[in-house]
Amino acid sequence: MSGFRTVPQLLEVGEATRPALRATEGRAPLTYAALRDLGARTIATLNAKGIGRGDRVAIVLPNGPEMAAVFVSVACGATTAPLNPAYREDEFAFYIDDLKAKALVVARGVETPARAAAAKLGVPILEVVPGVAAGDFTLEGGAAGQAALPGTAQEDDVALVLHTSGTTARPKIVPLTHGNVTASARHIGASLSLTRDDTCLNVMPLFHIHGLIAAVLSSLGAGGAVVCTPGFDALKFFRWMDEEKPSWFTAVPTMHQAILSRAERNAEIIRRVPLRFIRSSSASLPGPVMEQIEKVFGCPLVESYGMTEASHQMCSNPLEGPRKPGKVGRAAGPEVAIMADDGTILPQGEIGEVVIRGPNVTKGYEANPEANAKAFTNGWFRTGDQGLFDEDGFLLLTGRLKELINRGGEKVSPLEVDGVLSAHPAVAQVLCFAIPHAKLGEEVGAAVVLREGMELTERELRDFAAKQLADFKVPRKVVFVPEIPKGATGKLMRIGLAEKLGIAL
């Protein structure tokens, strides 16, 4: 892997004539030479509109090659702030205002409430006009101006700002520098042995760190190609695989489970398009699901552990050598340690909070000294996850500290219970969560999606769980649902699930 430290340097890796971005709708690919040219053109366009290094550009675009190209090109000379296109007007107004955005980028001819939000705030709107090749574009609109800091981005400039998904508190702004995001792209490339011959089929949303860094930047940093789909679609996934011949894809567990449920009827395509590996991140993948995917696809499934504040990747299971179902692998980029409440680093095998430090880790939340005081201890960033290292240096996550179920003083890891229940042959998907309880404080609940055509009673599943779990960990309430509610990025939401499903004890 080369020693790039900024997004413009990262784009220099690929060979001029090779494809960088591809689309699923049969357009000509965008070559590396064209992508570099697009980056330079975008810097010039933004500078002429008074936008330069450190100025924030909110981006509201659907998934696809333009979104990927706008992200990398704008990052070459300004700060990108991708937003979820599904937000409502008041949400857009909050984020655009909170970011102090200098401009909003939208697709020409596409209606979005972000336009009205920007107009009310007096933020200029720039429209993306697509070119012929996949991802090629020009930016139109806005008024002429002078950029305070024109030119090409530097290592300490902020490349990307994202808001954390706060459960109750106001979302925090996470600034990630060029140094942070390119370090993460290098780490992921190294973990997966990515080369210019690799093609990633991107199904992740591109307003999310996982898609932006693991799929797009790590591929481009290796000189490989990214096929930009319009977003995840289980019904189209195998057709895309057949047409685009990717060597890998990365997704969240809910997507992997949807793909797995359709794998049998697409066995011919799986044989025709052998993948080099599959990657999973952003939430814990149940061990049985990992084993099934490896069996069905006949390739390694590499589970990685990531979060926004780390520019995505922190740990990864090795591509070669042992992969441990239910564990998120070894440190793969930053230093990773386990910390006690008092700030001491704990020895192997002891349970505590997962902490990280390294070149891919944010230097701190923006304008939030209180959050930073809580988040950093002795230079380590506290992830809010609880876990321990096994004898081989593999990290076992036991849950989010705020998601642990406190049943009368006994702590239950919802991840552990998920793992046990998901091993039942009739269970397709499961999510354990806390149910408020008058005497115990919290009780264990489970939402379960059954496999097509399978039947199971609450009693049968609880008996199954009781064979492997202590009595206090066995769910007191199991609800069978057609689908488990998800957040915007496809993550399953444990906190507040009892309320959402209308469950009380």
C-alpha cells in the first residue's frame, strides 16, 4: 500500500486507464485519469464559488456513482458532509445549520426537502449535472466568490464530518481529517490484501462511514474499482453480482441475512462468480450466520469492527488464518486495549471498556468539551463498547455499555443471547433488548424473525435457550415479528425497542 496521506494523493494510486468507478446501469466506467481530472475541476469550481479548504459542503444525493464521485472530488478541496437523503425538512434544517454548511449539493431535477431547508437558511444550492461516464459530473449554481483557503487539501484539513447517531442526546459532530480517513483506507486495504484487480460491489449507503471508507476509499487506495449500486436491494443483488463480476462486497449483518435467504435459488450465480472474500461490519454478526455464509459462498467471511470516530475500522478477523465466529478479530489499524473504569489498562482476558488510539482516530468532537472529557482518557478514545481479548488477541465484544441489560444487578449481554438464539434452525434473525420492569429494573426481551415456512413457539425457543444460558439470561418475553425495526443505516436498534414494539411486562 502506498503512503498517501490525503484524498488527492490516494487518487494518484490507480493506473490512468483503469476503471475507478462503475455503475450498475451499463454506463462507461470512470477511469482514474478522469477521476483525478474531476477532482481538480471540482476544486476549481468550488474555489470560484468562494468555497475552499475547511469549508463544509452538505451532500444530499442518492446512492450511485455520482454520490461516490462527489464525495471524493469535493474532499479534494473542501470538507464533505454527506446527509441521509431520507431526512425530513426539519432534520435537514438542523444538520445544515449545525454544520454551518457553505453550500448544499443536490442532484439536478431531483426533489428533496433539503432544498427548502437550505433556501430558508440562505445556503447556496449546487446542482450535480451527470456526465456520460459513471460518476462524471459538473456542479452548477451558486454565486461567484473568493475562497479563503483555495487549492488542494492537506493532511490536517478535515475531509469528512459526520454526526453520531445519538439515542437521546443531541447528535455530536465528528470531524475526520484527511490523515484519519486515508489511514483507515490503508488499514482496510492491508487487512483485505486489496489490489488493483479487486472490484467491490457497494451496497452500503454512502452517507455512512462504512460505505464511504470501506467500500469507496479503500478500493480507490488500492487502485481497484467500485461498482456503485443505487443501494441495497436483496432482489437485485444476485443479478448485479452476475453482471458486474465483483471480487468482494462489504455489508451489515441485516443485509447479509437477506442475501443468505435468497442464496439457494441463486446457487448457479454464486458458482459462476466466485468471490475472493465477503466483509461484514457495523454490527455484530451472529456466529452461525458467518458459518452459513462461508459455506454457501465458499469464501472467507471477514468480520470487522468499526465506528465513525475511528474513520471506520478498528479490528478485523484475518483473511488468511483463523477467523473466529462471534469475535471481531485482532487490532487492524489503531492500537486497541481494554480499560477499567479508573483508566488503567487491563490484562488479556479481563473485561472492560474497549479503547483505541491511532492515526485513524478523530482528535475529538467539535465544540463539545463535555463530550470530549468523557470520551478521552490518557489519550485513549473510549468506544462505549465492553469486551475482552482472548488468548490469541481476538476481541470479543460483550455489548454496548448503554445497551447491557441490568436485571436486578445482574448484567446481561444482549449479544450473547442473540448468539444463542440465532443458532436455532428456525430463527432467521434475532435482536435481544431490555424491557423495563417495576421490580428488577430491566428484563430480557427478544424480537425474532422466523425462517420462511418454519414454525416455533415462545416456549420452545426459551427451552432451547435455557440449555445454554443461565436462567437470568433467558428471555422472559419473545415476540415474533415479520421484520425487526432498523435505523437509517440498516443497523438494528436495541435501545427503545420494547417501546417501539409496544411491549411491557
